[in-house]
Amino acid sequence: MNGTAAVDMAPALELLGIATLLAATVLALWWWRARRTTPLARYVALAALTVFVTADLIVFGSFTRLTDSGLGCPDWPGCYGQSNPLAASAQIGHAERALPSGPVTVSKAWIEMIHRYLAMTVGALILVLTIALWRARATLGRVPWWATAALLWVVVQGLFGKYTVTLRLYPAVVTAHLLGGMVLLALLVAQLQSLRRAPTLPAARAAAAVLALVVVQIALGGWVSSNYAVLACRGFPQCNGQWWPEADFAQGFTLLRQLGHSAQGYVEFNALVAIQQVHRIAALLVALALIALAMRLRRGGHAERRTAVWLLSLLALQVASGLSNVLLDWPLLAALLHTAGAAALVAVLTSLACRRARPAADALPAALQHHRA
């Protein structure tokens, strides 16, 4: 990677073309399927499609990190100043021969660039969604603030992606990148719920509180992963055969430091134990909060009881995948399921939190719901 500029904007136009082509393909499919529906149904379908692709991006971002492909292309936004790994095959081959077990290989370069292509596609979809909803704001009877916030946030998320590469997997930036993806997903789900106009839910405030806990836990999980502390605690429920092993919380939660380094030198093992221990304790609190929310929802109607089942199922998935990470030496599938489960929890809890009481004047115009294109 020596001699490679951290930022090289030479392939920017080619990358823009790739993103445009990918987004156009996805949008063509959306338009074909929704062309005979009502305007409202088309907006809902576009918002749902954007949520789906964003969730895919989050999981693929986890795959990029877990396969150590975050530096598969050591510059940004392209790969050795090119728009794709094929054009950069000579540089990639040289780096791989120089360090076969290093961060740059052909497969890692493709994984990293596919992640960037998908991220650009998400950005294009959010742009189209925002423009479409702004143009329809008079008919909708509201300003699409959630979509606008998502459009602004995706720019911030792109910067997190940039600095993940240019700062060489700085743990705080990697964690912020994961957390930023979850925030983006929540904003898009909120926009989708705004269009769907689901009935109000008495437990909406409780769902918002549980969502806040889940976000904190995701941040802790990101800190575990970005510091490679998943296997710092062997065994469960004990950690390395002890209920409360020796742990260095001050060093473990020093945020401003390079990967594996501290002010005293290298990060010590006890610091990694501290990171894992806090994640486990927080997981217990989140599990109890989710169970309490699910029990409250079970006292509601059929839809609420079904949502309660979803929450408990997602909790079971998180527990099973989390234990698999520890007991089975961090298998890739379990780690991906853990990220996917976290994203699903964010989506479900955000949709519940958005179902608070609204003013009567906030209802969608009936003409929008019944008018045919």
C-alpha cells in the first residue's frame, strides 16, 4: 500500500456511472411492478425498496469487515485510482505477491468495491425517493422530512466509509460507520411508516425507549467487532472460566486510538476482556427490555401479538448467533446473522416507535389513496 494515495478522485465519474446504472436497474424493476397501482402505493413501494437495499448494504458491510476486506482497496473512492478491480489488477497482484496474507487480494478488492457500489446505489435511491416525495408533498399533505434527513445522513455515512479506509480501520470510525448505517435504516423506516399511516400504538413510547437501548448495544457490538474482541471471553456465561475476570475498562474504552494501540503501547488482552464483558452485560439488559415490550404487545390486538412474536424471535436469533460467535470461534455465518438481527430489531422497533398519536389533521388526503395514475 506504500505509495498509494489515500484519496484519488480520478475514477469518480466512472463510479457515478456505475451507481447510476445500478440504481436505474433497481428503479426500473420498481416502476414495472408498481406502474398500475395508486400514487400512494408507488411511494410506499419505493420507500420499502430503499429500506430493503439499505438493510442489504448493512449486512454486506458486515461481510466486508468480517472478511478483513475493509482495506481490499487501500484508497478511496476507487481501487488504486480505478473504478473496478479488473482495471487495477496489476497493482492488486503486486500487493498480493508482496504480502500474500495482507489486506489486499483480488477477492478482498472485489468485496470492498461491491460494498462501495451498493452504497452508491443506496445513495441514488434515497435521492430519487426524496425528490419524488418533495414533488408530491402537496398531494401527500406533508413535507418528507425523514427522507430529507436520510439524504443528508447518507452523505455523512459516505464520509465514515471514506475515513474507515483513509484512517486504516480506526476503531471509533469503523464503529461509527456501523452505527451510521443503523441510523440511516431507522430514518428510512420512519419515512416508510409515515407513508403507510399505521394505526397508533399505546406502546410506541416504550418501543422508542427500547430502540435507544438497542442502538447503544449495537454501538457496543461494533466496538467489540472493530477491536477484534469477540473471542476475548471464552465460554458462557462465564468469561475464561471466571464470573468476573480481570479487565481494564479504561484502556478498553479509550475511543481515540489506532487499531490495537493505546497510549501505553499495544492494547492489552484485559482491555479486550472489558469490551466483551460490557457487551454481555448490556445484552442482558436489552433482552429484558425486549421481553417486557413483547409482553406488553401481547395484550393488544392480533397485529401487536404478531409483532411480539417477531421481537421474541429476533431476540432468540441474537442470543443464538451471539453464543455461536463465542462458542464456535466466530463463524462468519453467525456473525452475519448477528448483524442482520440487529438491523431487523432497529427496523421493527423504529416502526413501532413511529406509531404514536397524531393530530387528526395529519391524515393523508383521500384523493391520494384512491386516485389511479
